[in-house]
Amino acid sequence: MQLAFVNLGKVLQAAGCTFDNIVDMMTFHTDPVSQFDVIMSVKDKVFSQKPYPNWTAVGVNWLADFDFEIKIIARLPQAA
């Protein structure tokens, strides 16, 4: 799950954003009970200060051979 957030950071950076630009996040989990402690640990590192984005966690049966998926909405920074 840490790698998913590392990759997300790279996508955000390519768009001129940071994690601070995320306003809504949805995570999908194939085994939410066993994944919860790990995702909370990673999330607490990535989002260490307020304001926190809205976050919805969803338990699913299948993710195309993945165990975890992130979907975000980020606000683009205003051009200077």
C-alpha cells in the first residue's frame, strides 16, 4: 500500500499538485479487516496535517488482480 501512495505522489507531481491538493479519496480493499491497520498507518504519514481530504473506504470482492486501489479528486493549483 505504501507503493500505491508513492505512485500517487508521482502522478500528483506530474500534474503540478501535492497530497495537499487532494480533496476526496476513495480506497477499495479486497480484505478491509486485515488491511485497515496498514492503510491507516500509511494514511497518517501522508496526511499528517489538517485539512484532511474526505476519505471513503470500500470493501470489494475483486480488483482485477489487485488487493488495493485508490481513486482521488484533486484540485489543481491556480496558475501564478
